[in-house]
Amino acid sequence: MTEETVTPEQLAKGLGVSAKTIRQWLRDQGWQSVPYARWYLTPEQAQQVRARFEH
């Protein structure tokens, strides 16, 4: 993990949705390459999540 990466939990706090909801959306997008691995999102991926869940 680098300082530039972000986790679904961190995004969830700022977006007002559950981390579980974000992780499910990420799986639906095909972004999980290693099952059960911890999620670390790049700034670009985090921006896509924000665009999807911001109100």
C-alpha cells in the first residue's frame, strides 16, 4: 500500500455508503483479481467509485 491508495472503507466514510456496497460494486466491475485480498484502490479507481456513489 502506498499513501496514494485508498480502501473501500475510507471511501465509504466520505460517501455515506457502506464499504460492503462499494466492494460489491467493485466486484461487479471485475476489479478483484485475488479473491479475499484486501482492496487498495488507485487514485483513478477511487475517482470512479466517487463518481458512482456521490450524491
